[in-house]
Amino acid sequence: MAEQLLRFIMCFCTGKCPGFEKLDLWDLINYVRNELDVEYAIVHPQLCVDDGDAFWRDYAKPGVKYVVGGCDARMQRKMYKDALSEVGVSFEEQIVPLDLRNLTTAEAIERVK
């Protein structure tokens, strides 16, 4: 059985967060999906609100690893863990949270690699 590829999700904090003003979302997401060994890369505007919880409940699956670009890793854990737990997904085992705030696109690409 082939090893399952990581799935990359970029939470862009509504697109208005000053922490992402130096980051070109589309350059990053296209780099990830074209150059890295991921199954696919997607963008969500704000995973920490109600529709983010709905997204996780619909999308997350046990046994799959997700790399999540966004805010502070501790904040990601606090905001997603309950919705993930509801569908049998362990934040600690299946989520790789990356804080990409206040980075240029090149710096974010290096962190994601």
C-alpha cells in the first residue's frame, strides 16, 4: 500500500490579518501544490470560526496527516481540537501546525518545506 501524502491547508485569517501582509498567498499555495510532496493544497479563509469547525468535521479523517499554515500553533490547537476530536482526529498526532505570520513568501516557503 502506498504511503499517504500530506494534505496542506492554509488558513489565511480572512485575508485581512496584518500578520500575512508580506505573504503572497497564491505564490505560496502554488509552490506547495506543485513543488512539495503533498496530495493537494487548499485555502480556508478562517478556520477558527464556526464554518471552520464545520469544515474540519466534514473534511478531517482519522489516519490522515494535515499540515496547517496559519497562526500560532498553540492557538491552532485550542481552536481546532474539539471539532477534530468529534470526528476521531487527534490534533497532536495528525496536525502539523505552522505559524506563517509575519513572514515573507520566501520565508513561508522555507518553513513549509
